[in-house]
Amino acid sequence: MRKTIIAGNWKMHKNQAESKALITAVLEGVSQMKGETLPDIVLCPVFLSLPLAAETLKSLKEKHGEVLNTCYVGAQNMDYHESGAFTGEIAPGMLTDIGLTHVIIGHSERRQYFAETNASVNLKTRAALANKLVPIVCVGETLDEREAGLTDQVIRRQVASALEELDKDQVAKIVVAYEPVWAIGTGKNCESTEANRVCKMIRETINELYATNVADAIPVLYGGSVKPSTIVEQMEQSDIDGALVGGASLKAEDFLPIIKGGAGRSKLMGTRA
Ligand code: 13P
């Protein structure tokens, strides 16, 4: 079975107290979901709230036990160097040092506002894997690219660049998130069937690159205005293995139904519904 993953990207929201309240509310809510096959749940607060989030997760795991076994804390970005004179940056080893397991790489907002490129996404993906972090590698086309009929070409290029120099065993450890830029924070959802088509194309692109079926085991998530009202249809698609959620991850009452929507939705590897 492929893993189902519901990840919350909090972006630049929530101070310490708000972060603590949100992570506690989400995890307490998850602890009530006993008996469900829960997805992996990854909460990604701002850097300054990461130690607090990691500690809160640890203490709630001690309180509730196994039911929170699939909950993780991740970062929204990192640098690819191990250390050095890179003012303002955070190294991969600093994330694992506080118990983090996941990191979002190449989010479109980083590509758009912080000069992230396909080349830096590749360096960060390799650095994440070298540090035993699961990279959630984001790809997605802009509205202009979609309207010019370039979606598939852009996505294929982003995927191929991100994976350069990764061997088959390394690529098997990544997660890909397809986030059409025009659907992020706009309330404009990409049709589930179209999102599924692109997620499937991502999987096929990886399989072609490696001349194997390695991608049949790689979770491909969808992101872009995911809400409690959209998740069920999205999770019914053959090649969507979860969601990377922005706005709707900022309130437990929105995020918990999305997590529930991902429960029991693991797909058989290689199945094509
Ligand atoms: P929204 O869910 O707010 O559209 O954001 C999606 C996103 O960018 C998650 O990384």
C-alpha cells in the first residue's frame, strides 16, 4: 500500500501560543479517532514554533500512545548546506536535532518570492535525504503556463530536475506534492479528475526516469484550496495519496475533517482505479 499523508503547511501564521494551541487541538482531535486507519499527519509550523511543536507532539504521544504514532512535525523549508556562513538559514541537521522528520521543499511561494529554482530544489531534496528527512517536493504550474498548454511540460521538468542524481533507493523515500499555483489560497480548486491526471503523470514520469515502477510506492499529494468539502472526492481518485493543506490547516475544526477524509484511503501500489 502507498502511504496516505495529510500535511498542514501553516505558512507564516501563528505565534508560539497560537501554534501550541493549534497543535494541541489537532492532536487531541486525532487521539479521538481510535479504530480508524489514520493517514500520516505532518504539521509544519514556522521555524520559531518548531521546537515547541516537536515537544508538544512528544508529550501528547506519551499521553495518548499509539493512536498518535502517525503524527509528525515538519519544516517549511531549509538550506542545503550542513553548516557555514549562511546568515538567516537553517541546516538540515538542525531540523533532525529537534526531532523533525519531514521538510517541505520548493513550495511555489519559495520559488516565486525567494528565488528558489529547480536547481536549488534538487540540492535541498538531496540534502534532506542525506539527513534522513522526508522531502515533500512541491511542483506546480502557474496560470499562464496552464493557459499556454504547458502544464505537463513544466511539471515533468520540475520533477526531473528535483530528482537529478538521486538513485532508485533515494527516490523511493520522497513525497511529491502537486500544487497548481493558481489554486493556492484562491479558493479555486483544481478539478479532482484533472489533479488526478497530473498526479498520475508525475508518477509515470518518475517511473520512466528510473525505468522501474519505483513511483508506484511514492505518495503524490494534491495541494491548492483543499477543504473539508473537497477532500473526499480528492481521496477517491486513483493517484492522489493525500493533501498538502494551507488555509484549512490553520483551524482544527477544518483540518480534523480533512484528516478523517484521508483515513482508510491507502491505495494499492500499481492500482489504477
Ligand atoms: P491553500 O490550501 O491555502 O490553498 O494552500 C495550499 C498550499 O500552498 C499548501 O502548501
